[in-house]
Amino acid sequence: MAKAKQPSDGDKKKQSGGPRRRGLAKTLLLYALSAAVWIGIAGGLAVTYFALDLPAIDEAVLTRRPNVVLVDEDQVEIASVGDIYRGVVNLDELPKYVPAAFISVEDRRFYSHGGIDVIGLARAAWSNLRSGHVVQGGSTITQQVAKNLFLTPERTFSRKIREALLAEKLERAFTKDQILTIYLNRVYLGAGTYGLEAASERYFGRPAKDLTVFQAAVLAGLLRAPSRYSPSNDPVQAASRAAVVLSTMVETGAISAAASKAALAGGPASLKAIAAASAHAQARYFVDWILSQVDGFVGAVDRDLIITTTLDTRLQHMAETALDKHLAESGAKLNVEQGAVVTLSPDGAVRAMVGGRSYTDSQFNRATQALRQPGSSFKPIVFLAGIEAGYSPDDIVTDGPISIGGWRPQNFSGKYEGQVTVETALAKSLNTATVRIAEHVGPRAIVAVAHRLGITEDIPAELSIALGSSEVTLLELAGAYTPFANGGEGVTPYGIDLITERSGKVLYRREPGTNGQVIPTDEVGMMNRMMRQVLMRGTGTAAEFGFPAAGKTGTSSDFRDAWFMGFTTDYVTGVWVGNDSGEGMKGVTGGGLPAHIWHDVMSAAHAGREPHELPGL
């Protein structure tokens, strides 16, 4: 019998290595299985933990910011602030291309996934990786509904987990069409609008059921960046984004290529009108001023409100047009960057308010917030104090050099007119004569008159206030002039007549009336006689427009401010121009640019009206 072959050393190594490797592999597999089990347990516990505090989907609190609508004196809407919702639209009321536009750009697999689109997530991740930044989102429409209705906007991992769990829960509780309906009625589409109906009315002035293919694409395009792609802000960007949406709709079979081409043929041009209307949206400064007061009348705004204001949109447009026109024509060459206009009724109702050249560029309201030196437009208050102290328009006062404690005021012209009447001193805005009157009556008396007429700012009891050194706002100064227009009754400028809930419940109603008689009627007559001469033969002749009117020019030191304040029996209008920086203008006085703006505003405001003589004349 042949001898059995003995294994070599190499064979021994092979035989002994096989079992070892198999043992190691078995050990690793056991560890892996154990780890998987523990990971599964941990994952399950995490899901359970997050699921425990998920809100019940039938207990959603659909909270939103209260919607506040402002209307003018004729009940025409001028602004809507807060979250704007309109009627609920159902899918069967809409053209099929409307929901299709949203599905095509937001969740093209909406009808095939179960709330979480794994394919969509992978596609978005790949696109974002290739571009180096986020260009696509992975959230489905169902996830967005879950996030918008139930969760906070914080970007955390735990919120994302809850969002996914809620999405699956929504899919079990509602049909796809129900989820899409909720989405289309709750999605934010810019300009404070929530839902298709509100956005359709806001941008296109029509119900959602009447949207065109192009308009549907514009609204769907807003989802990525509502401000950037808003047709009100940038019609070119909005049209470009709509073209992308239309292309996607073609890809998904929602519309044909021919339909897309037809939509693009005339659609983009239609957006220009929307942008133009938005650019000329009126009374934004006025709206801000009104909203700042609402809490004081009705407390915290926690419900929808309708505020009836005093605004006259016709006058508002006139004031905006006049300011724009003159600053465009003369602003650059005269180094004037800003201006403001206020028009009041004789009872103090604000009929127009322009707080600056461009609300888009600056929301600072120069009519209500800017404290500026009024210069000689403060002089009527000084002369009224003089009248109360015994002066009359025909009394003589000296216009000549004067020195008071080292202060040597001079006339704007540098010349003096000697002996003049009080009326001439005001009409020609003679500084030294004014200071002599102020010295006689005393600065405290002047401060008292200013406060009685409605100026609330602190005014130092110094003689320099006679020349308008103490700062005021345009609105308060206009209010102080109003007693001259109404026969001597004090007013507080106001802009709210009525505040109601949407149901009609009255929360505030302004009672008619003034602050009572603050100037005797005979003194009103004397003041109006003198201020009438400002327009007839004094520093304000550029403001004369053919109606009985009176007023006063004002220019502060180094041409930093220029004013014209004036009135008829119908309106009181104040105009200010200057620079926010305080930089001086190029020789602009109150009798120049402000008087011309005032002239245009008041001429237009009085078109078709009968002239009436000023009180006391």
C-alpha cells in the first residue's frame, strides 16, 4: 500500500487559515447584525420620541397675522397689511393647468409618492452637489403642508423628522386632491397673500378660476422667492421665472409646447402694468403713520380690521405728482434730495401726506418724523404773540441793526428798511423787526402760543426762536397753521375716522369737533390780513394761484431747510425740501422751490371749487 502524502508547510497554513477567516467573518457579521439591531432600536425609539409630540392633524390651529385693510374717505382700499386670505378654491373650480403649474415645479411626483419622495430627494441632492449650492429642495407638497400648518419655521434636524412623520400621517388621513387643495389655499405667494385666490386678486385683479396659463406660471414661479420674482417688484425676473415654469409644465405633459409658446407671446408685456401700478402705489408714508396709531385706539391688533381713513386719494396723487415733478426738474442742480408735503382739511383731517421722494428707497417719513428748523415759517406764531400783546398790522416797528447779548441778527438780504408796519415786516420776512417784536412780548409768550396752536415739541424760551431756530415736524407746523384757516379753532391732525372688525362691529369712531377756540376771531382776521400780503407782495408771490390764500415762507441757516406753509378756507398745505444729511442746498429759499410745489398742489386741489374769503377778511 502506498504511503499517504504528508502535507507540506504551505498546505498546513492553508488548512489552518481557512477556519480562522471563516471565524473572523462570522464574528464581524454578528457584530454588524448586533449594531443593525441596536441602530434599528435607536431609530425606532427616535421615531417614537418624535411621534409622541406630533400634533393631531385634526387639531391644526391655522394661525395667521391679522389682516388690516385701510380705505380712503370714499371707502376705496388703499392698503392691505398682514396675512391676506380670500375665499377657498377647490380643484374642480380651477383650469387643470393651474394646479399643474405648481406640481410641475414643486413636486412632479406628487400623485405617486406616499408623502416622502425618495427619488426627488436624491435628484435634489445630486443637483445641489453638482452646482455647489442649493438649487433644488427635496420637500414634497405634503411635507410643505405639514410644515406650514403644524410646525415652526426653525431649521433643525428634529423638525425635519417631525415634518416627514406628519407628511405620512397626512397622506393616510387625506386624499391627494384634498392635500393639494389645502396647499393651494395656504401657500404664501408674496405681498402678504396666502393662497391662490388672494394672490390672483392681488397681482391680476381676477379670481383664480380665471387665471391664464401665463398667470398660473407666474404665481407658481413665486414659490422659490416671492419678493425676487414678484411681478410688482420686477416684471422681467417674474417673466423669466414664468418661462422656466412653462418649460417644466411642457416636460411633465401638463401643457403642450404650442400652449407654452402662446403664453409667452403676450404674457410678459402684461406684467409691466402691474409693476407700474405698484411703483405708483400711493400713500405708503400715510399708511405707516396710520398703522403706528392703531394699537392706541383698539389695543393689540389680534383680529382683522377695516380702518376708514381721512385720505383723499385724488389730493394724494396731486401732492405726489407735484413733489416728483419739481424734484426731478430742479433737485439735482439745486442740491435738493428730499421733500415732503402735507395737506389738511380745516378740521385737521389729513387729506394727503408725502413723506419723501421714494418710499422704496427710504421709509423715513419726513412729514411726521423729521425735526427740522422752520426758519421764518415760524414767524406767524411770533406775530400772533405780538398781536396778543397789543400790536396791530398798522403799527410801526423798526427794521434795523440790533444787538442782544452779543447776538446780532440780520435780514436775509443784508439790507434794512427802517420804519415799517408790522404787516410789512411779516410780508417781507424782516428778521430784525421780528426780533424786536419778540423781545417786546418775551420768548415765553411765544412758546405758550406755539403750544396752544398744537406744537408739542420742547421749545427753548430764547429769542432765537423768533427766527425759527427750534425744530418742528411738518405735520405739527401744518396743524399750527390750521386755526388761521378755520376761524381760530385748534386742531390735532388726525387720519382715522373709523375702525371696525370685518363683521362691522365698531371699535372706534372719531367724534367730530376741534380743540376749541385758541385764537380770537378778530386776531385771526389781523393775522390773515398780514399773511395774505406774503403771497400778494412779499416773499411768497410764487405761490399765488388766484384763490384767497395766505401763508409764510421759511428758510433755515445755510439753506439747510426751505418751507412754504399756506392755506385757504378749504385746505392747509405745508411743503418742506432739504437733505437728510443736513447739507445745505444751493440758494433754495421758501419762496422758491417749496412755493412752486405748494402752488401746484393747491391749484389742482381747488380745481372746480368756488373761492371763499379767508376768515376775518
